[in-house]
Amino acid sequence: MSQQDERPRVDQADLQWCHESVQGVSRTFALTVDVLDEPMSSYICLGYLVCRIADTVEDASHIPATEQAELLRTYDAVLDPEEETPPETFANDVEPYLPDDAELTDDWAVVRDSPRVLRTFQSLPEDVQNAVVPPARELVQGMADFVERYEDHGGLRIQTRSELEEYCYYAAGTVGNLITNLVTRHDVAADRRRRLYDTAEEFGLLLQLVNISKDVYDDYTTEDNVYLPAEWLREVGVPQEEVIDDSHEASAASVVRRTAEFAGSFIDDAQTYLETVPLRDGNTLEAWAIPFLLAVGTLRELLARPEDALSSKGVKISRQEVLAVVTEMSNGGSRDALDELRRDIAAGPYHASPSNAD
């Protein structure tokens, strides 16, 4: 019997639970999974959950940094095909840090049930697992390194632009490589493959930097993390520990704007990625164009009102605009239309043209 034959069959109840879990942990990524076709929808769903488990632990301000790093190292050992660490080892180690049932979020339910996620993932084709595991482990190891780097501070305190880019690579650039590994498992021309890997990390960095720019208040108050570089804040006289103080609003907002502009520097490469990515095995253009275009819209709002990122008000685009973007891309949006759509959304809130039904 071949190794492929020895692989356990996919449990459909577990797979359905994984798809439902994505809906709870990330509305944005759920949009992506929803507009992918099978089998890519399940491949991306499982790959995302494998990474999200580590992300939830890394963001957990109630876990001491030393224990966070140990948990991440254990999780890395679980993912390591050369190790024999069972998923239950990680689940048992993280159990004391799980919130009470009444406060258990969807994120923590996935962490609690990580053996179910990993069991389902390990039932996927071997080439899919081989595409996901290396970048996922790089993400986990990078997060562990950052937690250890700032273990004396409680939360992360990014110091420089280069460190910000390093963090974003581990958090999201690795995911760009994961996606690219999946969509290039079969024959892809050398120049196309090279162009994809040249822009995959930038696609991830764009999305991560947009999130960092818009979530300053929540990152600090909920997770005790400050991603706005200390060197940029220092230039305008804002201590990192006072980043959301009203007395520093104008100065801190200028750093939010600077971070958003840094995010915008990756838009062209991210668009190149979308214009190059293979559309097969259930992969669809809209799956990646939707988060790209929503990021463009969010950047528009950030640059217009960066101070909103420093309060509970937050920065977001309207549900009407989200629906319009999703509708536009799901109704035959093409690569040729991406550039015009991007520019329309950057200029102002996007609304789909009325249909006959309207």
C-alpha cells in the first residue's frame, strides 16, 4: 500500500466544522474561502486554520511571554514531519490558558480543538500538506522569536520600519508563500512561477500592514501590542505607551498615515500577483481580488481619517461597499478590470452599478 493510500480519509463532519470555524474567526478570510471552489476552498481553509492557531496564541496577552513561546515551539514540533509530537500534546499544554466556556471565542475554540483541525489537515493530499507546512512552520517560528524578543515588555513593541516589515513577513508574507505553494503544485512556466514568488510576500504584507494601520487601538487595548514603529513615533514626540492618548492624537495619527502609506507601497506588486496567479484546482480570481480591493478601500479611509485608528471608533469601510466589491468580483470580475476597479475604489466608496432587479 502506498503512503498516499495510507492517508486517512477526510471526515466530512470535521471538514464541515473547519469551514464553519473560519466563518467565526475571520469574516474577511471567510469571504475568500466562500468564493473558492473545491478542492482549493478546503485546502485554503485548512491552511488558514493551521496558521490561525499560532496567531491566537501569539496575540494572547493573558499568557506570560515565556509560556507563549513554549506553546508556539510545541506547536511547531507538532507540525514538524520529522518529529513525532502528537497534536494532543499542544492541546494539553494550552488547556490551562483557555478562557472559560462562557468567554470562549471562536478563535479559542479552534485552539482548543486543534487536534481536530490537524487531523483533518493530515487527511489532505500529501502534496497539499507539503505546500502548507514549511511556510506555516516559518510563521510559527517567527512568532515565537518575536514573543521571546519582547518577553520583558509583556506585548510586542516594534522598534523600526525594518522590524515592522520582518514581523509582517512572518505574520502574512509566509501566508502569501503558502498560497503560492498551493497554486503552483502542478506545471507552471518558469517565468510565471518566478513572478508569483517575487510578489507573493508583498501581497501578504499589503494586507497585514493595512490591518496594523487600522487596528492600533484594539491591538494596544486588547493584546498589549504596538506595531507602529517606536522610531517613527519618537520623531513626532509620542512614547509607544501613550500611542492612544488623546493628547498625542495629531502626532500619532501622522504615524498611522505613514504606516498606511508604507502599506500602499505594496499595492502594485499585490496587483501583479493577482494578474499572474493560476486559476485552477478551484482557485478563483475573486478569492484574492476581494481582500485586495477591500484593503485598497480601507487605505482610502485610513488616509482620510488616520485619527480614527487611535480610538474605539476604528477605521472600516461600509457593509454596502463590501457587498458591492464582492458582487462585482463574483459576477465575472476579470483581471483586465482590476486596475480600473482599484483606482475607482481608491478615489471613493465603491457602489455596484444598479441591475435590472434594482
